[in-house]
Amino acid sequence: MEVTRAEVNRNFTKLTVSATSDEPGAVLTAFAGGVELGQLELKGDRYVGRFELNGTPVNNVEVHSSLGGCAQRAVPFGNNSVHC
């Protein structure tokens, strides 16, 4: 699994997350600051989620797979996805 994109708007009220997974049927769930944001939706060959935030700055996004595995990416300037 890899988090390919994690972008937040200027006032930290909207977060967009994209991820990929090699495991068919995986359910991917996004977290920020230890809070579950929700599930990503499978669109073609990638998973995408758009989430509302409360205005608190977000430094990292983690995506957890229902099949085991986790990846994280720094927000908003992270260039690499890393496994957690």
C-alpha cells in the first residue's frame, strides 16, 4: 500500500487523500492526528477520500488497510509515502 497524495487546503478544513493497494478487496481507512476520518473510495485503480477537518493543522495522514498494513505521508509537503 502507498499513500500517493495528501493535500489540505489553507485553512485546514478539507483534506484529500489518494492511495494505492495491491490487495483486491481491501478497505482503506484514513486517519489524521489519531482520529479516524473515514474510508477511501475505490475509483479505477486508486482509492480516494475527501474529508472535512476542524481547522486544526494536520502534519501526517495514515491509511490503514483492512487486510493489514499501513502507510503514512506528511501533509502538505510530503514527497514520500512510508510504511507504519
